[in-house]
Amino acid sequence: MGEVNMLVSGILQKDGRKFVRVSFQRGRDYAEGTLPEGKIESWAGFADWEVQQLERFIQVNREEILEQAKAVNPLRNFLT
């Protein structure tokens, strides 16, 4: 699959629902999904089987990803 970087948002809220955005990048390729659903919602450049692997990854690592999201400080990241 090559080197893939993962970015995790802080905990977001929309329409009373809390969620976390998870993005994967590999060069110009990208895939974006959400937790707690554990689904990739949009992508470009990744093969279907790779998208399935990324979904499986966020589902299996759900707790660790949510902990990362809790540690995100949006104000600090905005100012840097």
C-alpha cells in the first residue's frame, strides 16, 4: 500500500451528534471517514480493497483513535 499518513480531528459535533473525522493521505491519494461509524465516506486514488483495509483499520483501532481525538486542542493547532 505504500506509506499512508493518518490525521485525526478533535471531537466534532453536528446536529447533536458527536463524531471524529479520520483522514488518510498517500501522496495525492486520500480517504476520509468518520467514527463511531467506522466508514470511509470519500476517497480518490485508493483501490477498493485498500479502502476496505482502511475501514477495517479504523474499526479495529477505534478506541485508540478516539483517545487521539480527545487529545486534539483545536485552538493550539489553529495558532501554529
